[in-house]
Amino acid sequence: MLITLAIIIIFAGCMLAACWTDMTSMTIPNWISLVLLAGFFVVSPFVWQGWDVFGTHLLVGGIFFLAGIGMFALGWMGGGDAKLLAATSLWWVWSDIVIYLVFTTLAGGVLALGLMLGRKYFPASILKIDWLYRLFKDEKRMPYGLALAFGALMTLPRSDIYQFATAIT
């Protein structure tokens, strides 16, 4: 029960913080990815399923770290988004990453469509809040942390680590 609560607090708290900071400032602070990273290593001994599963988590996280670096280098993703992708992916095994990518991609598409429509149809006069103005008037940036957070929060209850944690309590 306590480990499940710890997973929810650490993971969901970081995702909600990433969502809020990216939406309001178009940045994701490093501390969020670092807390996710540290949180995984704190939680792991309590949901231990063996070295093979632990290795899978490390492999998935490592691959998506490299993918994030590549997407950042190509200008497809911001640095904060790339770090959040890597830190979040560390929590998943292969079956979880598929679910995460599906939810994140769908959320990213809805976000992009919403931003395109908002940027075209919201008159500047109604956008009195600074962050809202930046969100809809910055034609080149998209707070993809929102999509990453949505995908992560939708994946967590279905994830191997969460299912194991709830089963042992």
C-alpha cells in the first residue's frame, strides 16, 4: 500500500509538475527528470522482480535517452522534453513503452491540433494571461511535456511496476 502510494506521489507528482511548468513557461525544469530518475531507483528494491526485469527498465530508459538526444539534436524536441522522455521511460518495460507511445502520440496530435486552431482563431485581445498568450502566439514551439505527461499518467496504472506494486500489498 505504501509503495503504491509512493509511486503515485513521485511519478504522478512529477508528471503534473512537468505539465504545469511546460504549459506556463515552455520549459521543464531538470529537477523533475532527476526526481523521476531517483524515484525509480528508490522504488525498485520494493518492487523487485529480478535482474532481468531491472535490466529491461534500464535498457528501455537508455534507448529512449538516446532517442531523446537524437530528436533534440534534430530540433524535433526540446531538451526538457527529451530528458522527461528518458526519465519516464526508465519506469517502463517493453509492453509499457508501447502503451506510453500510443497515448503520448495521440495526446501530441490533439495538442498540436488545438494549438494550431487556437493560434489561428484566438484574438490577442482575449489572451490577457502571459503564459496563455505565449502558448497561443508562439508559432514555433509546442509544450510537448503535456503530451508526455498525459501518456505517462495513462500508462502508469497499466504498467508492470505499478501492477506488481499493487499485487504485493
